[in-house]
Amino acid sequence: MNTIMNQVLQENSIGTWKLVDDQLYGDDCFLNLIGASKELDAQECLKFHLSHVHPEDQEQFGEYVRKLSEERTEIVYRFLHPEKGIMMIRCSGKKMEDGSIAGIHQDISDIVRLEKDKIIETYLSETNEKLRNQNVAQNDYYKEILDELPCGVFAYTVKEHRIVHLNKRALKIFHIDDLEDVQSKMRSIFKKFEYPDPTTNDRLIALRTHDGSVDFEVIINPKESYEVHALAKSKVFKNPNGERIIITIFVDISNLVMLKQSLEQAKEGSAAKSAFLFNMSHDLRTPLNAIIGFSELMKSHWEDSKVSRNYLEKIDESSQYLLSLINNILEMSKIESGKEELKEKPWDIYTSCDNLLQFFEPDIRQKNQTLNYAVNIKHNMILTDSLKIREIYVNLMSNAIKYTNVGGTISFSLEEIEREEGLSDYKAVVQDTGIGISKEYLPHIFENFTREKTSSESGVIGTGLGMPIVKKLVDLMHGTISIESEEGKGTTVVVNLPHRYIVEEQEVKEVDDKEIDLTGKHILLVEDNDLNAEIAQTLLEDKGLKVMRAKDGLEAITMVKENAVDCFDCILMDIQMPRMNGFEACKVIRSLPNNRSQLPIIALTANAFEEDRKDCLDAGMSDHVSKPIEIQSLLQTIESVLKK
């Protein structure tokens, strides 16, 4: 048994040690891990180990050793191996009954490197921050889209260091409260950047005089309680006046950095967890590229309101898709455990697939590729889980574009094959003239993290997760997938998915498009954020509703008490607010006399997960609507609760 345990420990780069006074004893694996000779005695072994702790981690390691005499504790630190160089070490130990201290010593360098290198592939692309003033409504709408992105966007002029745009997420990342005084603090912001890669600063400085882009990792406000670890990309653009602008997009990975400390505690679950984290970049990059690409196109056609509106609609649809991915991305981990469920709703597959392909226009145009698109279906409206089917098509199209050279051809076709009345197979074929797949690798195409060639060999960045995810989703939807490929000629992927179709298309459309008239209804809007309140109030008043605002839960309770019982028809309640949150306010209102307790209360909050909705209903609220606001959905919810 001991032999087996030693073998397991060795294979996982884990050595054991024991500290008695100033003498350090270790097994063979421990001595190999620190690069110490077996000829050293226990005192020499301790001196050797301490002398090879990274200088910047000496103080932290000393504190760790002191704590060991009092309690079980562990540390992750850098160790200077005589031959291998810098290693990341996880060390755990505790005081034993005989007074000695014993523990384990594990090399986690590969895990840390894997996280750092693969968390995100190419998260960022292009964006346009030179906003025009000719059309205020379009301008505001464009800013709202950027503010809803899950990443920080920071744009400034190279020559004058004048800020062009700074979205809400960037303000939070930089720990800045007031947008108005950001300009004066701009240089101080850069002083609070720390780059793990010492070449980053020189590469960023080069952007001042040379076009191009820089991918980098940055620690913002290091050693502060609000420290942020981010992956970022800076790229140079020129506005119509020829002025050079640097746009940087930041993705907060602080939570992922914290996860490193607990990765080793979840051995069996670590692979699935890593797959989930790596897949975030793959899933989010496509709609982000569409938003950025159409923003760039909108800059070129700003004077043409019809064309600009078309681009805005595509940006809006891409934003909605991105929001759906964010809301549901945690549920993707359920696929591995078999707990994922299909959420079927009516969906127009023809229109949605046509719009979905628009996501890839910037990538296809950049590689000068040709896209062939053919649809032969009889029933557009189907019952399906639209997020999952779009995820399948996005992965397949993304792979086709990535692995097809400049000037190649991509084909997407969709055909309906009717099985029986009310049920059809929808056969999607994605074909490319790309590099193809070898016969040897093809049987392994659906295995997690497998790639025929590494990124450096193929020149294409990827995690090896795209096709495994597609296969799991296709299986979940009771479909089939097949692949034919030949090296140097291209690949053909065929996906067959069965769907129930809806014959009464017109009836469905009439229900979806029904005009809701809530003119004259009185709404109490409880929202602490001025911008969110202005958006919600304007949208509602444009539909004929009368809106009064409370800035927090306490103010809302006062307004309900002091006004007539029938003053308000409905309350829209934010959840996270100062002084009193939405849950507490709802509880108080539900306890008021004279029918005030019966007021419909709808949660209007950025907490968008299913468990958040359940929490709101359990707290006594009538319904739940997530931000950003979709006015038609909000009106339908208000109408629904008023009818109850």
C-alpha cells in the first residue's frame, strides 16, 4: 500500500517533509522537487530550502513558518530550483502530537501556467470609441451597449491623452466613482498598473508611434483591497480626422486568480471546471467581435441613418446573445454532470440563423473568405432551446473560419426533413476548404482538450473544447453529428436536430407582437442608480405610464405610506440599494395595512439567474425582470401582474 501511495504522490509531484527544530527531513520526491542532494544532512537540507525561496516571497514564507507552530496552514510561493528555475509550490503543513511539524510540498507550476495561458485565447478584437454628436439618441444608445458589456472599455487619444470613452465596467475596475474627474486622474491611473510580463510596458509605449495591438496581463491597484487582475488588449485606431486613438478592453479575472488556491482540492472536478473557464473565452468572443465589427462599420456609415440603424439592430442582437450567454454560462457545467435541461420556446430558426451568420461578417471579411448560405425549410417557427442550438452553430462556424486560410470558402446550409406531422429534422451542414483533419486524429475530435496540432504548430489559437461542447449539446438535444475531412482539402460537419414545428406561425407572431396599452398606469420605480432610473423612467413614460421614483427601499416605504392606497398600480423594485435593499423593503410593504400590502412588486435587477428569480418570489415579490431592460418584456410582466 505504501508503495502505491508513494507512486501516486510522485506522479502528482507531491513530496512529504518533517521539520524538527532546525532539521528538515524529506522523502525522495521532496528532495527531487527542491533539487537538493540526498547527501545533505537535515540541517543542511533546511538551509538549502530556505536559501532557494524566491526573495520576494521570503517575508510571506517566514510568516507561514511561524503560523505552522500554532495551526494548520498552507502557502503558494515561488521556489528557485537549481536546474528548473522558478517553480510555483503549494506547501501545506501542521503541528504533530510529538511537537514536530509535517506536511506536503507540491509543484503546481504546470497548473498555474495552464491557467494563465489558456483562460482566454483572443478575447478582444476591435472597437470604435469616436462618438458623433449629430444624433443624440443613437449616441446614447451606443454608449448604453458598451456599458452593458461584461468587460471594461477604455479609449483615449495618443497625442493629448484625452479620454474618448470609459464605460461603467472600466470605472469599476479602476476604482473610480466620478466620471467627470477621470480626465485629471488619467496619468495616475497608469501609475497603478503592474505588469507581470516585464516587456509589456515597452510594447504598449510602441503603440504611440506604430499601429498594431498588444495582448497583456495587468494588475490594477496592486496590494489594495480593491486590487483587480485583468487580461487586456490594446489596439490603435484612427478616427475620421486621422487622430490616433488607443482602445483597451479589460477582462476582470480576479475570481479566476483566486480559484488557483483551491484547484488542487478538487482533483476529479478540476478538468470539468477548467473546461468551463476556458470555454468562456470561446463563447463570448464571437458576439463581442460582432459588436466591435459593426461598431466600426457604423463609424463609416454614420451619416446614413438607415444603414446605421441596421448596424445598431445587429449590435443589439449581438448584445442580447452575449447577455444570454453570461446569464446561462454557469449552467453549461451541468452538461458534465447530466443535470442540464432543455428550455424549449418558440424560435424563428430561419431569421435567427440568418442574423447569427451576421456575427461572423467581420472575421470573414478580414480573411477575404467567401460565405455561401442556403436555406430550404418549410416551417420557420420551431420549439427549441435557442441558446443551445445557436451555441452549436457558433462553434462550428467559428472553427470553419479559423481553420480556413485567407481567400477560402465557407458554406452553411440548413434543410428541413419532415419526419411526421409536427416533427422535422433540421439538417445543418457547415463546410470549409480549410486545412482539414487527419484520419488519425478524427476519432479523437470530441475528446476534451485534444488538438491535432498545438497553437504554435498550426498558427490557430484554441483550447480543444469547441467540438466536445458541440457533441454534448447535440446529444442533449437528441440529435446526431458526423464529420468528414481530408487534410489540405477541408472539412464537412453535418448536424441533425429533431424539432417540433409550429404550424400557426401567424398566431404566434400576433401574440408576440401584441401591442400592450398601459397608458395612465402609475408606477413607483425604486432605483438608486441615476442612469438606470433615467433609462427605465423614459422607456415607461414613452409608453404612456406615469412614473414616480424612490432612491432606496426606505424612501419607497415612505412614499407608499404617505400616498393614497390606490396611488400606485405597481412597484418596480431594484434589489441592491443603500440604506435598505429590495428584499427588506418588500417585506415591510407586505406587512402594511389597508390593502397596501397587496401592491404588485416586480423585481427589476441585474441579478439575472434562475436562483435570483426564485429568491425574489420567495421574498414576496410578484415577478422578476432582469436588466438590461427589454421594454416589451417589462410591459408584458406589468400587464400580467396587474391582471392577477
